Amino acid sequence: MKLVIVVVQDKDAVHLLEGLLARGLRATKLASTGGFLREGNTTLMIGADDERVEDLISVVRSTCRAREQLVTPLAPLSGATESYVPYPVEVQVGGATLFVLSVDRFEKV
């Protein structure tokens, strides 16, 4: 058994959850915040049998795409303001970050 932790943008979470449920995979959804853009993320914790992990990853790949977005960086709270860029910059957002962990024991009480 594996525990797959998936971090995605909030925009991708609904489609990802629909795709997982369509394949009989359930997930626990946690709200999280990204450090760089300080935008909402969704973290999913998914328990899956070893043979289902590749199917799970294929659902993530098909629903969570990277894309370009214009963002205006937030001003630094203190210190080095000489490197602060006050105008919008294009950054890559979206996609997914996955962690696949082995589970020694699983119980549903």
C-alpha cells in the first residue's frame, strides 16, 4: 500500500477529484497555501494499493497542467528592497507535486 500526497492549484483540484472518484480512488482534501505566490493550493492524501499508483498518477497528469500566469510580486516585508520587481512577471503555475510513500500499516476505524 502507498500513500500518495498530491499538491495542486485550487483551480485543478475539482477536476482531479472527479477523475479520481471516477476510477474508484478516494482522497482526503486539505487546504494549503503556496509559499512563492501565496495562493491557495489543495493537498490531497490518497491511499492506494501498489498496482493502482500508476493509474492514480496518470489521472494527475491528465488533469493538472502547468500554465503561464502574470503575477505581481508582493513587496518584501523587510530588508532587501533593491531586488524587488514592482511590475507583473510571467511565471509557470499549475501542474502537480506528488510524493509516493510506503505504508507499513493502514486501518480504517
